[in-house]
Amino acid sequence: MVVAGVQFGWALQLSLLTPYIQVLPCVRIWSDKCSSKYGRRRPFILAGSLMISVAVTIIGFSADIGYLLGDADEDHRNFKGT
């Protein structure tokens, strides 16, 4: 069970944190030029948190999504979703 937690942690780090290093400078430039009525940073914080929520949900259901997209039955032990 501990191994699954470690794999989940590595998946989060590699899929969610690494792109920030590459994308963050562009987002900073865009947010500095933003003139939204909600402020310069809030729209980007909201969009980023929504994207992270979707990504974490997809990672959590990745085995089920793979099964639904056509993984072979021998590669998938049982369906875990609802």
C-alpha cells in the first residue's frame, strides 16, 4: 500500500510541478498585463487551481480511464470506479 502512495506522489510531482517551472514566467508576464476587475492575479490563481483539480482527478482515475479507452482485460484487474 505504501508503494502506491509513493507512485502517486511521483506522478503528481512529475505531471503537475515540473510544468510550472516552464510555464510560470509566461503566466507572470500575462498576469502583469492583465486588467481584470478581479485583479491581476486572481483570475490566474482560479484557472490554475481548477486545472490542478482536474489533473489530480484524472490521475486518480487513470486506471479506469485507460480501461474505458480500450486497455486489454488482462492488463486491468478490476474496475475501481463507480
